[in-house]
Amino acid sequence: MNSKENYKVSIIVPVYNTAKYLKKCVNSLIAQTYQNVEILLVDDGSTDDSGALCDCFANKYPQIKVFHKENGGLVSAWKYGVEHSNGEYLCFVDSDDWVNAEAYKEVLETLRSFVMGEQTLDMLITNFVYEKQGAKHKRVMQYRTALPKRQLCTWKDVKVFMLGQYILMHSVIYRTQMLKECGLELPKHTFYVDNIFVFQPLPYVKTFYYLDVNFYRYFIGRQDQSVNEQVMI
């Protein structure tokens, strides 16, 4: 067997007291039966049933790994997940968010084509959808006016980003080795560190690929959310 066949895509899910939402998140991530996906559930000292749920998922699905740690905050959980990941590529999914099944399939097939091919992809970009509680219209963050679609690009291929058209953590999947080489450090106990996660590695990104699919579903508006977005929409 080609050694490349053993590659992994790591999906890191930091978990803290989200038992009410976790099942939907995990079910969306196991919707594809790709053997090359590993799902890392990092239980950051939950005090509800989240930790037990994580263990149940791991007992049922071999692609799921569970790590229980003392509470250290979101950044601590991210870092712990990265340190224990084995993926050629990695991304983060919050435990109260989920992904779209058809877009998920395309994402994994696209990553596979680069792993098995000769070209190096540093960053995969997809659209994400604001799943705002109670909203009838779902806002989609897409990049059709700014980035060429479905082709390997460099920064010289970027067009114009419009006002309010920005890349967030929900948009990107990074090549793991590139991410580690950039020396990324995130401050603990700080909101909006996802912006640092996205932008600090960008100077190290030599190639990217924009897959125009609505992959990530970003759930906002619940009362117990740590950063309850009410201004941006």
C-alpha cells in the first residue's frame, strides 16, 4: 500500500459543558466514513455530562479519540488537540457547531487529492454559514469575488475583499506541519483568538485552494454562549 494512504485529517473539537449540543456536532463529523479522519474530542474539565458523552462516542466510533483534561480555557484545549493530532491537515469545530454533510464530503475528497498528488496545499478555504438562533435568513460568508474557485492559488491570484468579507477560523483548514512551523502562540483567557489563529500563519501560506461550498455551520445566539454575537449580523 502507498504510504500516503495512511494519512489523517484531524478535526479537533474542544468541549466544555455543551452536552446539549454535542451530539449534533459529533453526528455531523461522523457522517462520512472516511478512514483517514480522526476526531479529537478534548474535554476541558466539563462539569455537566459532556465528558461522559465524549466517552460514549469514542466507544462507538473508532475514528473518535477522547482526551479529558483540567479546565484551562479554549486556547488550552486547542493546543492540547494539536499536540495529540496525527493529521496531515487539521481544523477546529466548536462543540456547539456542526458541518454540512455534502460539503464535508467535498472537503475530504479535495484534501485527499492533494495528499495523494504532487502539489502542496497549505490552506483550504471554504464558506461558513451563520446559524443564528431565531433568524429566518442565514448569512453566508463566501469569497467568490475575492478568490479564484477550485484551483491551487498563490497570493498573487487574490482579487479584492469587500467590506465585511473576512476569513475566520470557520473558513480554514491548515496543513499541520506549516501551522507548527509558523510558531503560532495564542494568548490564554482571551476572546477572539480565532482571528490570531487565522492571520498569524498567513505569511507562511504559499498555496491555497478555495472550495466554494457551505461547509461550517456557526451556531450563535444561545444564552450561555461565551461570546454571544449580537452586533455582527
